[in-house]
Amino acid sequence: MDSKIVLLPGDGIGPEVVAEAVGVLQVVASRFGHRFAFQTCPMGGNAIDSHGTPLPDETLAACRAADAVLLGAVGGPKWDDPNAKTRPEAGLLKIRKELGLFANLRPIKPSRHLLDASPLRREIIDGTDILFVRELTGGIYFGESGRRPHASGEEAYNVMIYNTGEIERVVRMSAAAARGRRQKLTMVDKANVLEASRLWRQVTGRIMAQEFPDVKYDIVLVDAMAMHLLSRPRDFDVVVTENLFGDILTDEGSMLTGSMGLLPSASLGTPGPGLYEPIHGSAPDIAGKGIANPLATILAAAMLLRHSLKLEDEAAVIETAVDQVLSSGHRTKDIAASGPSVSTREMGTLVVEAIGKP
Ligand code: NAD
């Protein structure tokens, strides 16, 4: 297979972890006889410095023409000024919207070799295997916002807005994913308070009854979900929710695994390229030290092979290699507790070697 993959290494540790994921994709290509053409483009803070905008037009055009996009992370203290004309995060929101990436998939499956890395007890998290699907291009992050005068000074507002079509497409994608897993879908909302949630409930109920009668469906209020995630995470299979709730719940969920450095995500729409990235940020506190954990980005590359290139066997080979490396005791600093650790490069090389010897 010939495929074009755009790399957006971004800022901070982004370039360090993306480099390791590229090494892994290259060894997969040579083992399975594929050709991946990589094109690196500016995005985030570095693009603000070089082009005056976090998402230059040429970067967006390259992404549109690609089969898939692999992103490191963007942002950092240099671009944090709240009064700045633009910020790295604006590039993230824009690329999601422009590529129509309406669903963000985040698998949360703690590694059996790292159960003690989680702040939760191992008997609570052991066996957890959740696929979170967060709606990504609607809701309060994209609704009307602004400020206006108020008797006390000012008032600020953000509008949470969803339409039927936006809900239908992400629910269908989630329910289809549940069919290939344990046939269970949970929808998280706040329908006791929010009108937007009441539309979610109505649309999701209809789609599930008409199109997915074989998938078990339940509804949980977002405040209750925040508790259930910590007390009974094993009970959930696929969880779908709107943008703001998903943003918060997926970060909470990431703690089940113990480290931000282990979790990948995929942002998908149809048709067109998907965007794959680790869930962590640019970690300016450790950038340049060579100690970042590259496994989340390597696992994001596995998701890229699975979802955009339909290379399931190749994706599984990467996931197995990561599991082997962890099972043989290798750890980057973030998951090493007080034990010995390997560098970003060494961890990448260990995964490459595990893939190289079938
Ligand atoms: P962060 O995820 O960058 O870091 C949080 C903590 O986790 C830090 O202590 C960091 O060292 C550690 N960490 C993160 N990734 C790691 C890895 N791979 N290996 C080892 N340790 C890791 O979050 P933050 O500090 O809140 O944000 C830093 C910058 O990243 C901010 O500018 C923020 O806006 C940006 N950010 C970007 C994205 C993105 O690009 N999608 C996501 C979140 C935050």
C-alpha cells in the first residue's frame, strides 16, 4: 500500500514523540511491504512564529490531500499570553472543523503491566476497556460567545448548540463501534437541566431503537458518570457524549491508566483523512530533556493504521510490541515510579526492535 501521512509535530515534546512514532511506522512499512510518504508541516506555536498563524493554509491543504495526519502536541508558555492575537489551540479547533472531524475516539484500557501506576486500586481498574467517543465540532466550544455590559460590570456568555444531524452521525459511529466490541452503548448527558441534552436523548433513543436494536443502550447523567468512572469503570463499553462533557470525562478517564503518556486518540469524520494524536499536551516542563513517553503517540500511529489505512494486522502488531516492551519491564520516567527508566529514544527503539522480530 502507498499512503501519504502528514506529520504535525507541533511544540514542546511533540517533535520528540512524533519522531519515535515515525520510526515505528517505518519498520511496520518495511515488515509488511507498504510505502508511507511522510510530509512534515508547521502547526501550533511554531507556526505562529514562522507564519503568524497556528494553522497555515499550506498545512491545511497538505492535510486535506493526505490519507491521515499524525499530530504531536501544540502550545507552551511562549504563546500563553491571553491578549495575544492568536493562540496555538485555535489551530486545533480550526483543523477539526475544517477536516470535519466530528468524533474523537479515546480508548481507555489500562495496561495489565501497569495496574499499579494508577492512583486507583488495581481491583477497581483491572479489566477496564472503555472506548470514549466525544463529539468534537459542536456544542459550547463552537456556539456563539461574547461579552456585553452588565449593571455589575460585564457579563460573558457561551451558547451550547446542537442539531439533529450532528447528534445522529456521532451516535451512529459510536453504536457501530459498540457492535464490534461488547455491544453496549452509554450516552452521557445532563437532560435534567439542559435543552441541548434533551435533544441528544431524543435523537439517540430513536437511532438506537430503529438502527441498533442489538446494542444494549443506557443513559447516565454527567455528574453521576464522573463518579461511576472511578467506582465501576469495568461496567462501560462504548461511551458517547457531547463536546464539553467529553473533554472533561476523558481526562478523568485517562487517570485510570496512571499516565498521560500512554493514551492515544483518533479524530474521525467522513470522508477524508483522520487526525491521530496522543491525548497529552506539549509538556513544556520536560521538553528537550529526552524523557517524554512516546508510547501514546506510537499507539496513535496504530490507530491511524487501523482507522484510516484499514491495516488491522499492522495496528495490532504495534499494540502487541508495546505490550511486550512493557511486560519486559522497560519504563520511561513518568511510569517508572522510583525504578530505573529509559529515554524517549530508547523506548521508541525498543518498540521498533519488538516489531522487527516477529
Ligand atoms: P501536558 O499534558 O502537556 O502535561 C501535563 C503533565 O503530564 C506534565 O507534568 C507533563 O510533563 C506530563 N506529561 C505529558 N505528556 C507526557 C509524556 N508523553 N511523557 C511524560 N510525561 C508527560 O498538559 P499541560 O501542562 O496542562 O499543558 C502544556 C501545554 O500543552 C499547554 O500549552 C496546553 O495548552 C497544551 N496542550 C495541548 C494539547 C494538544 O496539543 N492536543 C492538549 C493539552 C494541552
